[in-house]
Amino acid sequence: MLRLLRTTRWALRTARLVSGWRCHHSIGVVGVPISQGQGKAGVEKGPDFLYNAGLVDKLKKQGCRVQDYGNLKFETFADEKPFGIVKMPKTVGRANEQLADVVNTVKQEGHTCLVLGGDHSLAIGSISGHARSQNNLCVVWVDAHADINTPLSTPTGNIHGQPVSYLLKELHSKIPVMPGFSWIKPCISAKDIVYIGLRDLDPGEHYIIQHLGIKSFSMWELDHLGISRVMEETCDYLLTNKGKRPIHLSFDIDAIDPSLAPATGTPMVGGLTYREGVYLAEAICKTGLLSVLDLVEVNPNLGNTEEVASTVNYALGIILSSFGYVRGGSHPSHYKLPEP
């Protein structure tokens, strides 16, 4: 009975947030071919593979208006030295500074922003730019990994495992001054983020999440509660009593089980099914509050032709569902049956 009441409350609230959720989105697409946040070549090809799979046309066919901002071009400092063990800080920092400017522009021009990666270090710029235009945002981070190591706790030095630490106000005192990062100002608090799909945490990350009380749903919680309850609790936590807040959905394709999406740099077994991933995207879409979507870590170098195609298709499915694709079927608002 309690579960029924919760489900009914979720349905009623969602209906109030957006009536007729198959709305026509205006989307600004930005490609971010960055790979220097980690060590495996190929992830910089992710945006082009998504474009070439017909992303823009598919969005238009489901009623979206699309403004393509193209791929970001940024300077690479190939001979730069690491900061401690942190690799390529100047290259990654400067690229994210550019991305923050572009995301802010996309938002100022009235679009929902779709950011195509590239590795997950791009979330530094994506979320920073988003926060410049909308300072009350909240973040749903869907990933096998928490990506919240600090530059001093990271075991690998890869910045794609650190982006959240640069963004959180509570961790500002733990972040040293690094080349390329002086522009960053923490823009979200621990209470503004929810993790979904975690299943591979470093000790420092586990400590930070526990110490700061960050809301998270590991795969254990997801298996126990089910994806519907997880999304209900996520939206309750981020939106109840806080009004209509813009949502930043940062989706790492490695959240999906590698049996389905294997072409990614840090696969980890036991992930989301495709249906769970799509349901998650649909639930965010239904709120009517999606403001920025990152889709990252598709790496075409890390699989055969079939594995790459599968990974790209699953990534497309997440994107299309985030922007109104309905599994039960839909039609354009202007559709009429042909006359005999």
C-alpha cells in the first residue's frame, strides 16, 4: 500500500511538472573530442560516431529542433608535465574552460544542451558552464564510477576520475592550485547531486560520499529497489520543496553493462540493462526539467565493428529517450490520418 501511495504521488507530481511530456525540444549539440582526461586513445572519436549514426536526423524526426554547434577545437600541450601524478592538467583544464563558455552560450540562446564526449573530464566544463546561466541546477550522475577523487587522492592521475571534486563547494579546500584550472569555481553542493549505477569506487571516493552524505544508488540499491523507485527517490530528493530546478544529466556509457555497451574505456560488469537506462532517461524527460545532457566515454577503438555499433546504438537510445522518444509509440502533434 505504501509503495502504491509513493508511486501515485510520483505520477501526480510528474504530471504537474509537465503536461503532455512529448514536448518539442530545442537542442544545441556540442561535440567534445577530448581524450586527455584518461589514457586510452579513441574516445575522442565518440562525437563523430554518434553524429554519423544519424543522431541529428533522429532527433529531428521525433520533433526536436536542433542547432549543431559542431566539435570543439582545443589546444593540446603534448609536452606538459604532470602535476604530482595528475596527467595533462593544462590541456584538460583549458579545454574545459572553452567548453564552459560554449555551454553557457548554448543555454543563453535558449536551448537544452547536448554534450557529446569524449571522456568524462568534460563534465568540469559542462557543469561549470551550465551553472553560469542557471545557478540552481542539480546533477544526476549516471556512472559505474563516482569520478570524485581529488588530485591528491587519485590512484591513477586520470582527470576523468576527478571531475566532481572540482565542482563541489565542500571539497574546495582539498583541491590544490593546478595549471589550467585557475578559472574553476565550485558551483554545486553535495546536496545537489545524486549518483546512480555505482559499482566501482576507490577508497577515497567512498570516504567522500559517506563523509559528505551524498545521495547515491549503487547497483545493489538499484537491484533491491528497482529503477522506478530509484528514479522516484531521486526526483523526490532533488526537486521536492526545491521548486522547478534545471537538471544536468551526466551519463557515462559505462553505466550500461559491458555485455551491451562494451566499447568504453573502463567497463565494469553488473551494470544497468538497456531498459533500465532508457527508463532513467524517460523519467528525467518526463519532469520537463532536463537542461543539459552529457553522453560520454564511447570509445570506438575498444571493440570490433559489432561491439562499437552496439555501444553507439545504446548511447543513441539514451539520448533519444532523454528528448522525448516514447517506446509505446508517438506521432507529431500536426499528424492527421490520410483522407480516402
